[in-house]
Amino acid sequence: MAAGTLLGLLAAVVNLAGMWSALALLSVRPVLTLPWQALGTTAAACALLAVVSATLPAATALRRRPVELAGVRE
């Protein structure tokens, strides 16, 4: 879960750095303000996606009966 959150935050930071350097090439001195709301939303969405991706396969596997997993018919 932490890895997904960190990757999402890293993507947002890289995007902001790219925008800042593009504006610097245009000789525009931007005031860097971090969009904390967007960063928080990105972190929450990535954490939720990581949890669902980790638990959904396990929940699906646990719903099957052992007989079905072994390939034996009743």
C-alpha cells in the first residue's frame, strides 16, 4: 500500500517539476505552490487502489471451495 502511495506522489512531484522547468525555459519565474488537496487526493486514490489490488485476488481465492481448487468433481 505504501509503495502505491509513494509512486503516486512521485508522479505528481515529477509533473510539477516538469511544469516548473518548462516555465523557467520561458523566462517566467513561477511561484511554486504545492496543491496539497490534489496531492492528498492522489495519495488516497493510490492507497485505495493498492489495497483493492492486494485484497481482491485473495478474497476471490478464498471464496472457492478446496474441491474446486483441486479439480475434483463431486
